[in-house]
Amino acid sequence: MDISFRLDPEVLIGQDVINRVGAFCSRSGSRVLITTEQVLYEGRSIERLTGILEEAGVEAIIFDEIPAQATADVAEAAASLARGARCSAIVGFGGLKTQAIARLSAILASSNLPVFELLDGREAEGDFLPYIAVPTTGRDPFLFSDYFIAVDPRDRSVKLVKSPARLCAAAFIDGNLSESLSGAFAATTAFDGFCVAVEAYCSSRASFFSDALLEQAVAIYSRMMESYLDNQIFDMVGNSTNAGFLIALGAAISAPGIGTALSYAINGRFPVAKSWCSTVILPYILERLVSARPEKIAKVAALMGEPVEGASVADSANMAVDTIRRRMGALKTPARLKEFNLSLDKLVSVAEAARNLEFVAYSPWTVSAEDSFDILKQAF
């Protein structure tokens, strides 16, 4: 198949590249809105970013009213503040939910388009403010895509929002900004990134280019899991940053799948971390991929260091599933959705919302609403 891709943003990756945000923002104007989360006050990260901007002659207006379970209407408040303050750009400084709010507010700030029309599928036209991503997590599969996920406040379902071309002006991927996590929660971030990487690797949109990126991401996330298991000396920050960049670029060229969609949908509806959800769901996604893409899952097993030499494709592919289950058990990660005090009945609408996300159509098997719910029933 033909390969067609475009990166909208200028991408800067490395330690302390945050120091270059001020110089970049000054190209757009003298005032920006920072959409962020209050937890970043604790390490004085927000103070550092505003200081960098001020040194470059850019005034920072702070919007930090983004709750953990933020829905898309929060973006309207941020956009209103940006308009009133005559900001020239919007900086998203935080995790996945914060980046989605920042991206959406950048679309709304120069538009009269109601947020509900965007959620209902209307594409934005006309002007927008430049969006500058400064993520504090390296697992955003939509960072370089022309769409992203937002939570509809009317029913807390997840919706796909299309980004105008060139909305994201720059992405500053700084490993030193990574969230400090520990224990089983930290380990779930590796399973979360692994889930995105494997689904995009097996997608019907995959190409030799996305395969090259995602195979490397799979290997890095596997090594991260091993380091959590064995307390190995491992550059967790650097490798997490690199793997996050690889899955963002690989998923933009290819597409994530139903496991990613379900983890976003559960997180949008209930106060459960996305990485926990994708960790629980991952083995059941792999089992389906063993049937749909056995050669690729066999390659995944090899990338995880499993002894696949001389084994059949089917046996090799099943090694990947067994290894993931074994590592989950050893790391004591969540294993069932019912551990999060969820009701199976309430997951029916979650399964349907996830199935309706457009990128799920690129899964290597036809995912019906029933199949989507079956995955949740198995994981429950």
C-alpha cells in the first residue's frame, strides 16, 4: 500500500527541551494560555514553564481548572479565557486529558463553533490558535494524528474530534517532565504503551515504515517490564520518552485498535486510570490478534526475547500472550475490571462508544459491538 503521512508540528525531543518553549512561543506573539493541571504545581513545574516564557518576553495566562475526569466542555472555558486575554497560542502542559483539552480549546478559541457540534462529527473550519504540546506523559497515541479523543459531557462517552491541518505547531517531548510513578501503577504504563504499539503494528493500515517504528517500541516496552520485574539498571525516563515518541508516530501512520478505544472509553466514563484499563484488556486483545495476525504476534514474542526458534508460528504467537500474563502476575498489576468496582451492565454503552471510534475500523478483524462487549466481559 502507499504510505502517506505528514507531521504538523515541529518536534523537539530530549532532556530539558522545555527551555526552548519560550523562544518558540515568542514567534506567535507576546501572550499565551497554558492549559495545565494543578498537580504540576507540586514540583514547581508550572513555575518553571512560566519563568521560561517570561525570559522570552511572553506573558503566560494560566488555566488550571482541569479535573481528573474532565469533559470537553472544560475546553470552552479555556477557549473563552484565551479569547478574552487575546492570547496568540495555547500551550498544553500535562497528561493525556490535558492535551485533549488544550487541543480542543485551540480549535474553539477563534471559532464560533459550539463544542457539541465538534463532538457530533462536524469538522472545524477557519481560524484557530496554534496548539503547542508539552506532554508530561509519553503515551499519547494521537499526538501526531489528525484526530484525538474527547469526552462528551452529555453522557461521558468518548468521541473522535478531527484536528484542522497544522493545528499543532510544536511538540516538546522532554523526558525530565515525565510523571513520577511507582509500584504496580508505574508498571501499567509499560503495558499501556505496549497495547498501543501492538495494535497499531497489527492494524490493516500498517506499513513497513510503521512496522519499523512499532517493533522498536514493542522491544523497549518489553525491556521496561523486565526492569520492573528484576530491578535492572535501566534508563526508564529516556526509554519511556523514546518509546512514547515511536508509538505516537507509528500510530499516526497506522492506527490503534479496539483495546486502546476501550481503555479510553472506560476512563472517560469512570474514575479509573487508562493504563489500568489497557493492562487488564491487553491479554484478551492479544488472543484475538493471535488468530488475526499470527505472524506478527510471533514476531512480537521474538521481540520480547521469547525462545521462538524452531517453534511454529502459532506456538510462537501464543508465547506472547503467556508472557504478558506471567509478567502481569509477577508485577501484581490489576487483572480484572471488577477490581475497579465497575458494573458489567454499565459497560454496554462503553463498549458501543469504543466500537464507534473511527480508527477501530482498521482493526485486523471486523469488530462488532458484540465483540467489543465480549472483550469487556472476558476481562471483567
